[in-house]
Amino acid sequence: MSVSKNNDPFWWTLFGAGGTISAFFIPIHVVLMGIAIPLGWFDTMDYDRYLELARHPLARLYLFAVISLSLFHWAHRFRYTLYDGLQLKHLEQYIVVFCYGIATAGTFITVILIFSI
């Protein structure tokens, strides 16, 4: 039995997880933060209550998962768009570093920002 040195299964896993998380939770955020709260459907919370909510460890973990996995979902989708749509398969190494580098940098920035709240 040979072991493959291809890391595509890892990226496909992040792509699938990011797509699932994005599909379930981002529409909820859009409806709540963009429609329901501005229209007064819920008791409006002041800044201090939002800040208190964001400082909760489970909320931090949730925000990290939504943002980070969504970034990796974008990176994988954009990578294959460049390959298939723009026929840039010959630039594979540069595209991989570019796409996943942005997702990784975004993940590090997310960690810094979430724990600096």
C-alpha cells in the first residue's frame, strides 16, 4: 500500500466544511444583522451587550470557524475557477500559494482580531 503525497484531500475537506458552514450560518447573520435588528424585530442590543457576547469563548470559536472555513472555501473555489475558467493550470504552484496563502493569512488575522476583542 503506497501513501500518496498529494494534499488535495485536505483542501477538499476544508472546502466542504467551509461550504457547509457558510451555507448554514451566513444567511442567518445576514437576516439578523442586516434585516431583523435594523427593522426592530428584536430588542435592540447596545454596543456593550454585543461586545459581551463576542467575548464569550463559544462565540469566539463560532466566529473563528465561520470566518476561517469560509475563507478556505473561497480559496478552493477560486483556485479551480482560475484553473478551469481562465485556463491557468500551468501556473498551478503560484495559484495554490496565492489562494491558500490568502486564506491562511485571513485565518491568522481572524485569530488576532477575535482574541483582541
